[in-house]
Amino acid sequence: MSPRAPWSRALLRAPLGWWEERDAFLKDGVLALVLALLAFVPTLSHIGAQIGDLAERPASALSVGLILAQTLPLAARRRWPAGCLAAVAAAFAAHQALGFATTSGSLGLYLALYSAGAHQVRFRRGLAGAMSAGYAVLALVLDRFGSPQGIADYLAFYLTLAAFWLVGSTVRTRRAEEAQRRRLAAEVAAAAERTRIASELHDVVTHHVTAMVVQADAAQFLLTSAPDRAGEGLSAVSDTGRRALTELRYLLGVLEATGESASADPARASRAPTLGRLGDLVEQARRSGQPVEFSEQGERRAQSVDVELTAYRVVQEALTNAMKYAAGQPTRVLVRHGEERIEIKVTTDGPTASPAAAPAVRKPDPAGGRGLAGLRARTRMVNGELEAGPRPEGGFEVHATIPSKPAPE
């Protein structure tokens, strides 16, 4: 390929891009002017629409005016398609009835019919009926003036005109269907985004508020039993509140960000929930009085944002349920980092499985999933699996398997 080829394409794209940005009225005006000029080119004088075959009359100022009337109204073919078609059709009918020579300007009738079919919004049937009636009148006038054409000829020309209208109508239908598909896709995307935001807010608020309630209750108890240790409980409440604010700022930052700015902002990235911050979750649960044992196996590698966030939320939701439904019971968090998947297991001890001992699996409402139900949906979005339920020996277990997706370097 010649080294000048990219430059040539760039030079072509610039004017084409400029032309595409122009107003439709300007584009159609240029089209109408070009067609009007071509109508006076001798070599193109016999290319056009023609019906009647009357004795040809010499050109005159009237014929020039009728040619211009068949072309220049095309400047408004998209803005006022019905008016454009009426003007062009009337000029064409007069041009044919008076027996002037065929020119390429008569092609404006085909463009006007296509434009009416594609762009006319209201009274489409009425317009089609009026044009059909007008054509019938033209056929009668031409026959009265001595046209040699028969009924089959008039019918064939009518079907040709109808074909241009139908092509425009087909284009209009496809555009409407595409617009409908885009609208539905936008609604689905908006609903999915609302569900994602609701899930994120649930995970952040529920976890931290649960921890703060447990810590506040413990601090209240210490005020009477061990006043010298009450400060530790209040400090834990304060730290949990700050963590909640940090995560909420991160979430709001992601919602406000566009494009790649969410990941490019170092300050926002430092607040992002990741696998490396699981220790903070465990420490927060411990400060809330929940005995948690945390262990990791395998080499932890940086994962994509959705995998990191899903793994973090699994542990967060499991610890939240442990603090809510099995406060004070030993809890173990195990994270295995494999080559192909990340396995997370959170086990909470307790009495033999009973409704009181196990976190309730809530059904998702129409606004989206909550708790473990929402967590299952989140895990499926990254092609993972999540199982949660009571253990035969008592207590509750959450087990998630998430396919590994290393972050690009």
C-alpha cells in the first residue's frame, strides 16, 4: 500500500465529515440545484419520467419554469414532504399535459414520492389517496388530448410511482424499528444500572450500619460494665462510619465518572473495594465483637475490577449476615487464589441448622435483588457461582467460585 494512502483517506474523511454535519435543508437544497442544472444538459435531456406521448411542443419560458418547479421544491423534501410532492407532481402533470420535451428534471417526481413515503408523518393515507386521484385526472386529461397510451400503460406507470412510495415507506418502517430497538436497549441498560446501584448501596450501607449497630450496643454495655473500655467501642463506631463514607465516596465517584476516568483517578482507585482490602473487612468485624479467622491460599494476583469487586462483596455480605444472625459465633473466611478461579468460603458456627441460626435468603423484589439473592446475581454476571445455606453440623456457609480474570498490565 502506498504511504500516501492514509493521507488520501484522511483528506477525504474531512470534507465528508463536514458534509454529514450540515443541515438536511442545505443538503437537499444542493441536491435540488444539481438536478435542476442537469435538466438543461443536452445529453441528459431524454432521461426522465414520461407518460402521455403527446406531440412535442418547443421549449419556452413556461417549460423552463415547469422544469424548475419539478426540481427546486426538493430542497424541502424532508422538512415538508407533502408540500414538496404536491408541487413537484403538479408541475410534472402540467409539463406532460402541455407536451413539453422530457428532461431529467422529471426525475424529481420519483425523489418526491420516495421522500413522502420515508418522511411524511401525518395523513399518509390521505396524501396517497390524493396523489392517486390526481394521477387518474392526469390520465383522463392526456387521453382527452389525444395520447396514444392505453390503460395498461397508465397502470404500469402508476405502479412505478407506487414502487418509489413503497421504498420510502419501507425505509421509514425500518428506521422506526431501529429507533424502537434503541429505546428498549436504553431502557434495559437504565434498569440494569439502577439495579447495580441499588445492589452497591445495599452492600455498603447494610454492612457498615450493621457493624455500627453491633459496636454501639457493645459500647453501651461497656459504659456500665467496664467504663474504661467504652472508648474503644465508640472508636470502633467512628472508624466504621469513616469506612462507610469512604466506600460511599468511591461509589458516587464511579457513578459520576465517564469513560476510563473511574480507573484513571488514583484517589478513586485507592478507595476501591478490592481483594487486598479483605483484611480491613475482617478487622472491622473483629472490632464489632465477631471472632473471625481469616486465611488466604495461593498467590494473589490483580484481577479485573468486576472480579475484585464481586469477591469483596461476597465476603462483605457473608460477614454482615454473620454479625446480624450469629453475633459472637466463630466465623472463618478462606480465600483460595487459583490459576483459573478464585474460591471464597465463609463459614459461621452455630447450633444445628434452624431458621434463627441461618440468614434468610430473601427473594429479589421488582427493583432488584437484595442480600444473598442479589449476590448470586452479581456472581453470575462474572460467570461465577454462589451457594449459601445452613450446614448439617450447624451454622451457615457461603461458598463462591469466581473465574479468574487477571487485570491487563
